[in-house]
Amino acid sequence: MMKKMIVCDMDKTLLNDKQQLSRLTRETLKTITDRGIVFAAASGRSRPNLEDFFQGIPFASISDNGSTLYDVDGSLIWYEDCTYEQLKGIWQLIMDTDFLHPVFCGLKKNYVLEAETEAAREVAWHYFNGFNGRVGLVSSIEEVFDRDRLVKISLHTSLDGSEEQKGLRLLKDYMDQFMIRLSGEGWIDVISKKASKGIAYERLCAHLGLEPEETMVFGDYLNDLDMLVLCPDSWCMLNGHPEVKKQCRHVTRYTNDQDGVAREIIRTLGLDG
């Protein structure tokens, strides 16, 4: 069946190890979008952060690990936020834990506590584009709710990321209330139980009037799984997690640092002839 949409995770999938789009990847995305194929980035990153990567390339986005969904023109299609009342219990647990460093992800901006250490702020600024004005300082979680809609809390589990499993064990009692997932090495995301990359992928397909068979989906990590298993043409990166490889139909022949996604798109769609 002809492909009408290609959905890609970002870090360790579409981006190389320097967190950049290679020239081949950029050229491939430009080619498919010029041919009318929708490209969608599926990421834990926010929409404004993603826009920095795709200058001149139209793209839809499954952002904030699936709690926000944007159309190709950048308009918000759907979001699922968390209320202050819902977060009270888990927030107290986070506050009582010295190795969990929260970044609050809102529809407008990302936020870090003023009381955070300088090192933790640097990590937040690096991953959430703070030097471009997209990370604000707040005195409390209540201030976030005064300013914005909270769609995700990203928890950095110590500066070397070594305590992510400890963090997951600590949060286990809240897994029936929230979607709590590893989103990358050292990072745990807390989002609404009504949101995920898979849910947002289904909504995007419905919004565009597409069947899953008309799409290709690429990912590498556990937080991509519920999206990958919905697509008959699912691809795990050669450098991906072993469990993800088991559940995908295909594994790329090359890693993210070797243009793995672009090479499979070129081969599958016959763009090299």
C-alpha cells in the first residue's frame, strides 16, 4: 500500500548522536514532504523545541511523549493535561526525593524550580532549549498552574542518569494513575493516563483520514512501543532497545548515527532510482 505518512521518534532514531539532522536525513524529509507524504515527529520534546530542527520542512508532531498533538501547520489538534489535584500525591513524593529533578512541561513553556541546583538547571536548559527562552523559573508547582496547562513532568534522575530504575521503583504506586515511562537514558516522564505516543498516533491518523497500513513508524525505545505496535510497517533502530526490536516488524540496517531512518525510507519508497 502506498505510504502517506512517516512517523519518527527523534533522539537515537532520526537524530544522530550529536542530536542533529544529517544532510541526507534533511534531504530525504524534504523529498517526501514535497511529494505530499506527511512527516510527523514523535518525541518527548515540545513543539517549539522540535521546530528548531525542521526549518523549511513541514511537519506534524506527537509532542511531549504523546500528551500534545500538532498539525502540519503548527496548530494544536489535541492535548491531555494533568490537574493540580491529580498531581498532589506524586508531587509530594518527588519533593521528598533528592535525586529526582523535575522539569514542568506546559503548552506555552517549560519550567524549572528556582530552588534547583545550578547543575540541574543546566541539564534542563540543555534538553529543553532554555537558552532560547523556553525554560522559565518558578517558585512552586502552583505557579506553573497559574501560568499554563501542565501536560508532562520530566524527571531527571541524577546528573549521570544512574538512578532511573530506582526512580521507577519509587513511583510504582502511581503507575495506575499516570503513564510513567522511561523516555531516554536517565529521564522518566509522567503524563496523563489518557495520553501516549500510541494514542496520539491513532488520533493523528484519524485526523488525516489515514489507515495505519498507509504509514511507516520508526522508534528505538520503550516509550515508542505503544505507537510502533499499532503500525503494520514498524521499524526499530539497529541501535534500539532489545525489547523494541522483538515487537517491531523490521529492524533498520543502519544506526541513527548512520542515517538509518533516511536509508530505509529511500529504499522502501524507491527514492534512489
